[in-house]
Amino acid sequence: MIESNKNGGGHAEINETVSSRRELTAAGAMIRTQPFWVLVAIIAIGLVMSVISDVFMTERNLYNVTRNFAFFGIMALGMTAVIVTAGIDLSVGSLMGLTGIAAGLAMQAGYSIGVGFAACMGTAIVVGLINGILIAYLKMQPFVVTLGMLAMARSISMVISNNKMIYQFGPDQDLFEWIGGQNIWGVPNPVWVLVVLTVIFIVAFRYTTWGRWVFAVGGNAEAAKLAGIPVERVIVSVYVVSASCAGLAAFLMVGWFGSVTNALGLTYELNVIAASVIGGANLMGGIGYAVGAPIGAALMELIRNSLLLAGIDALWQQFFIGLFIIIAVLLERLRNRGS
Amino acid sequence: MRGVSKSFGAIQALQSVDFDIVAGEVLGLMGDNGAGKSTLVKIIAGNYPPSAGEIVLEGTRVRFSRPLDARQCGIEIVYQDLALCNNLTAAANVFLGRELKKSIGPLRYIDHGAMYKRASKLFAELKSETRPRDVVRQMSGGQRQAVAIARTRLSDPKIVLMDEPTAAISVRQVAEVLDLIRQLRDSNHAVVLISHRMPDVFSVCDRVAVLRRGRKVADKRVFETSPEEITGLITGAIESA
């Protein structure tokens, strides 16, 4: 830089414009990210709501809101990893049904909660592996593979549950229902899980080679391959992670409901994808934020809650959530054009 | 390389090509589109194995089944399309696949600071104004080139293959890249420069080889030939030399 400035007046001018495009400071980088602006929107909506509704800021309401979005936030974390690799996982909703039923069946049969949890997560990992292997090694399109899995997982959960509701969870029923339905220090347990997972994802994305490779694969899979990154294994891993998040969310949600049917998680995949995208994940791959997942999920739940409290017909809910998805993507487009 | 051939189905991309690459020498590899240059590069880089023939490196026969094998044998490649991840920073690209790590007890994590520092030094050596923290998407052609070249400097490679390194950059930056090639040669590396640009080849190469339709038609020292002769060899106006 300094060297080339000595080359003469003509170059100095060019170099000045290059160096005036300063490296970003931490704060500067942050305000350029989608999650930051969504967080601003959340705070703005929160302020407005606390003025026009007496109920909004009550402990009870905030408790419900945070618990409701925790399940979606957990799944959106896994979905974000998938989307960063330029993939998509449509099977998470059905997988909730399947893993929830698997956990329920195990515990209904009299096994401990440990076995129930293992059945739940084991099922999730197997399904994630199938998705990942088909996509990474057989080079099938993520959309098609996971769409097929959406149908198959739902069907299997109907078959193994014999289309019956499960509401008896064996010897550890109380513990199981406490984990999903109760709280520690006034914060719902699923929210704690979401907080811990979010921190884990932030660290994993930033400080592990796995995280670095996930972003590299999404940015340019060919270049990643040439750099010696095991691209196929990275792709399999993100689908296993996404499936595991769905399994975990199902385990918590069944505990909260105190019962499970094979309809658990029906159409949730759309909400989860929406949460990831609102949180800044780019469906083209290469861009996504761990903190975006809970923030995106929070915004969606907040809109739902606000419409309810403001007395607007519940039939409008989907409209506003859809509107926000489009606005979020539009804002990102505009910001990128600016830089 | 001895008698290296490669065919894709009925298409014979390379026919029994022999090559010597010597440390401390820059070999220019020229040829028209479809002459087999890229195929040759990909064989040396380990992207695919030759259909026939062998590669001997320092007296031992080597077989590469993937790019990593070639890299471990000391062969670094600068690809024509540069093979960079646009969404990552310059430093992240330089260290892609061999990230620097730090440990706290049993935990190992990516050491961003060390990578920025090391990348910064590499860019300074290359006299490039590239900044390690910049995202590649926002960079100029020359800066991208610097990132791709900096990557080969991480290890101390025996052979550096450069596929059209000067195709997409400004005149001033071309001079910088050529300087770098000379620098590599003087530090006793073997450099293979694949290029369409005659002036570049003649200004920096010690030896020039020409491929035409999958055959090597010439392999001469630069001072024994001329741009006119090479052009004739490339187009086929001169059969061989």
C-alpha cells in the first residue's frame, strides 16, 4: 500500500479510493447484518405493543411468547446450517412427528426417559443421515430429497403410532413433562435449551473448522473441494444437525403438551425456513447467522402475539408473517446493492 | 512426466506427452484452446489420473487420486477461475482447508488473529494492497489473484502450477504477478506458467513448451526461439520444432 503510493500521482489517487473503503469495525460489521435490523424491528414492535396493550409486557405473556418461539428457534438453528450450504430441509416438520412418536412409544412401553431421548435422537440422526447421503453422495437436489422425506417420515409416524395419541410416558413421566413444560428461574426450559444451543452454534460457526467449512461449501463447493475440504461429509453433517435439532424440539414439545399425535409439527418446516431467512440466511448459500435463527423465530411469534393482543382477526396472521418474509429479503437485497 | 495420455471416451485429450519440470526454472506451457493444457494441469494437480503414463517426482513414481495428494507432494496450483469462496474473507480463503488452530486444553479452535497476521505478511510480500479481513466478493481481479497466489505460499511447494494467472488483471498487476513468478524461481521453486499471453511467457519463462491437439510439438529454451515461431507452432503453421 505505502510502497505503491510512491509510484506516482496517478496511482496514489486510485489507492486512496481503495483505502477509503475501510476495513469494517466490529460495530460497523454488526449493523450491516440482517439479524441486527430484525432485532431493531422486534424492539420497535415491543415498544409499540407495550403502549397499546396492557397485557403485552406481563410476565405471563412474555413467558408464553418466548416458550412458543423456542421450539422454532431450535429448529431454525439447524436449518440455518443447511441453508448456508445452499441446501434446504423440508423434512423437519414431519421429523418432529416421527421423533416425537418414537420417544413416546419408547416411554409408553415402560422405558426410562434416557431411552426415550435416545429413541428420539437416534431416529433423527438416521433420517438426517439418509437425507445427507442422498444429497451429498448421490448428488440429488436437497429440495426433492427432503420433500420425499417429508412425506415418508409423516407416513411412518402414522404407521408406528397406529394413528393413536400417546399420553402415558412410563416411569419418568413427571420428569419428561417438567423438562418440556416447566421453567428454571422463571424462564421456560425450552428457552434455556435455545439459548445454550445458540451459543454453541455461534461458537461452532466462528471457531471450528466445521463451521468454516460449512460456509466455504455454501460459498463455492468446487473451490472447497479443491482446497481439500471433505465437501460430502460436511453436507451430510448439516442434515444430521438439522434433523437432530428437529428431534430435540419434538422431545421438548411433547413434554410440554403432555401428549403426542402423529400430526406433531405439521407444516412447521415453513415456519422454520421463514425464521432462518428472516434471520439473514441466504437460500443461495454462503450466508447465515446463528443468532439470526432465534431472532427470526422471535419476530414471527411476536407478530402473531401482537396481532392477537391488538384485537386483529387471527385470520390475518399468515398474511403478516408472509409480508415480513418478503420485506426481510427485500431489505437484504437493497442493502447489498448499496455496498 | 513420461508418456502421459488421457482420453475421455473417444476423445483423446493428451497423447503420450513427456515433460520435465526442473527446480529453479519457469516452464511456459502454451497451446490453443482445446490443445490439452487444462487436462495436463488437472492430471498434475490430482483432479484425475492419467489413462496411461506416469508421473515421477524426485525419482519416485507418484499417483494422485485427489488434489490433496498432490498438495502433500508439494504441488500447489493457482486455478484459472482462482477457486475462491466469495463469501469468505481473504485470510479465510488463503487458509481454506488448513486453518490455523489454537488450543485451550483439549479444545482446539480457529485462531483468527494468527491467520490475519500471517495473511497480512503474505500480501505484503506480494506487494499487494489486499487486506486480510476484506470479503473476496468486494475485491478487484488483482486482489483475488493475490489471494490465490498467497495460498500457494503457505507451504513451501516444490512445484507451483499457474493456470492463466494474468488473464483477468490490469497491466500494473501483471507486472506484479510476473515479479512474483521470478521470485518463486529464484527461491528454487519449479514454476509452470500456462498462458495465452506471449509477452508474459517471453519475459519470465526459461523454457517454453507447446501443446497442439494433445501432443507436445515443441520444448525449447526461450532464447532459442521467438514469439513468431511459437505462434506458428500453436496454430500448426509450423509442424514441430
